[in-house]
Amino acid sequence: MNKVSAAYITGIGIISAIGNNVAENLAALVAMQAGIGPAALLRSIHDLPVGEVKLSNEALAAKSNALSTFPRTALLSITAAREAFSAFEGKTKGYRIGLISANTVGGMDLTEQEYPKIKSREKVAARNIRYHESGSITELTAAALKLEDCWTTTISTACSSSANTIMMGAQLIEQGKMDIVIAGGADSLSKFTLNGFNSLMILDKTLCQPFDEHRRGLNLGEGAAYVVLMNEQTAKSLKAAPMAVVSGYANANDAHHQTASSPEGTGNQLAMNHAIRQAGILPGQIDYINLHGTGTSNNDSSEGIAIEKVFGTQQVPEASSTKCYTGHTLGAAGAIEAVFSVLAIREQKAWAHLRLEEAIRELKWQPNTSIVDKEIQHVLSNSFGFGGNCSALVISKAGR
């Protein structure tokens, strides 16, 4: 494919368990401070640690200038999207603009409040089920940003969802079909999600330890993140300084199992290799890997083996899983970790991997357990979802 223009990242926004905006998330990463702990807002019979955003729906609504009756997923989405797009609000008339948003939960946090009524055939509150499906979150976010004339779509591919929005956004910019794309995603904690993952027996009852020999599973989290993508001409006309560029991306599917990666990480390898190749670089030029790193036995092993096959056992760069900080935010994870990748380039730091006690014995490398200050030109960010939907992004320093 011939690229008309590169997809420059000119804005970022985020809310997660470690902060309510970009500055707070960065401060937590620098301080190596995780945000996982007992749930304060989600009511559940399970006493499991989660990466919960520390704001109630009412506080989120006030922060995002939205209605507190919106689904929590929408409130998180609007908060992060507004931060990412704030410098350009009211300035984009005449530009071709798109919003690509991802989530897996939709408005389920409200729907499940009505479940007991539905079960007993009582009258339900219609407003609590009208936003159930995933696309409604995108529509509410577009309306909140006053983007009524923009093109919108929703992606829901499990844990790779928001990585795929960035991939699609970059394609639209590169092919000259859009001038501006806001890409990312959101997910909120819900009883349905917690119970579902618990039934799979892959939730850690304590703080997760990705890439540890004795890892026990993942911690669920919630949050949202968006990046603003622009072509070069639009960035110049809006006087937007590029923070980074989406230089490579790929999606692959190993079709191994509904909820597990292939033991040898076939899809993972394909996604990483193709993304690196599209970026026009060699594996040895990747300076930092933001690992998918969920903390489950299968995911970490297959990702680790795939990385060895892509980079060689002696050439794996610094790597860490930032899910140690936020928990696994599902549909939001790819975008949250893309923002962390942009911050790694901006700050020239490979983020530290937390709580590693004993590295996986079958691997000949391990994540870096402290922050590494180094020159970072290229970051590889991995997002591998259920059903084998494997995505990889290469985010590079602008003007490299």
C-alpha cells in the first residue's frame, strides 16, 4: 500500500486506575505506583483486587460534562477523548474527521441493574438498557465532543479492540480518506465481566504477577484512552506538534482456541513481525516492548516464546507489562498502552515491570524491573485478544 501521509499522534488522553489524566498516569509510572486494590465502587460477592478508577459516576459526569445517568463506560470514554481532543475542539470545521472507538462492555453496568427485574418480569427502567450495545458508547462520545458530522464506527475484538482502532485510524490517514481520526477505547468494570473471567479461573486473588514463574492470573481493570491522529498537512495547519507517529501495525489470528493463545504464539509472531516490517525497521531497532502481559499462564508463556522467535534469545529489548499498574482493561488496554508508549518516547524511559520475583524458567529473557533511561525511537505495543485476535503497533518518535 502506498501511503499518502504518515499518521501522526498529536493528542493523547487517558483515565485509569493510576490517574485521571495524562499527567497523573505519567506520575504513577515514574513513581512505579500501581492502582490495583479492593473494589470501592463495584459491588460483587467476589473479594478480588481490581484496577478501579477512583471516581464515582457522579464525579466522572462532572469531570466530563456529561449526564451521570450515562453508562460508566461512556463517562470514562468521554473523559479521555475530551482530554485528547481538547486542543482542537472548535477548530476542525471543514476537515474530514472520524471517531473510532472500542469497548467490550458497552452499557452493561446499567443493564445488569435491571436484570433482577427482567428475571421476575417486573417493569424495567428503559433508560438503563438503551445504551447496552457497544456502539452506543461511540455515539455518546461523538455527541459529547460535538462531532455530529464526523464518521464513526465501533470495534469490539476483545483485548485487542482499541489497538485495532488505532490501526484502522492510521490506515484511514495514510490512504488519504481522513484528515483527523480520534482512535481509542474504554471499558468499565461490571459484575458480568468479573463473574465471566472468574468462571474461567484466570483471575488472581492477589496482585497479578505477569511473566513470573508462579503467576496465578490477571486482575481486571477499567479505564479509557484515545489518541488523535492527523496527516502532516492537517497537523501543520492546526499548529499541532506531533508527539509520535504510528509507523507500523498488524493484526493476525492463529485460530487456536476461543480463549487461549497457541503455545508457540503463532499469531503473536505474525503480528509482531508484520508490524515491525511495515515500520521499515529491523527487530533490533525496537527499543522497548509494552507487553500484552496479562499474568495468565498461557498468555505470558506464548507471548514470551513468540518474542524470542522474533528477536532472538539474546536480543530482546527492555520490556514490561503496564497491566501491573492498571489491571487488564480489556477493550481499553490497547489504547491505554499506546498512550504509555507515547509517554515512553516522550520521556525516554522504558517503564518498570512490577512484582516480578522469579522469571519464567522456559524463557531466556525477563522484563526490566526498574525504569530504564535510554534513547527510545521505536516502541512495540502488543495486544492479544480472545479468539486469537492478535495485534501489534509500532509507535515511533516523530521526525526520526
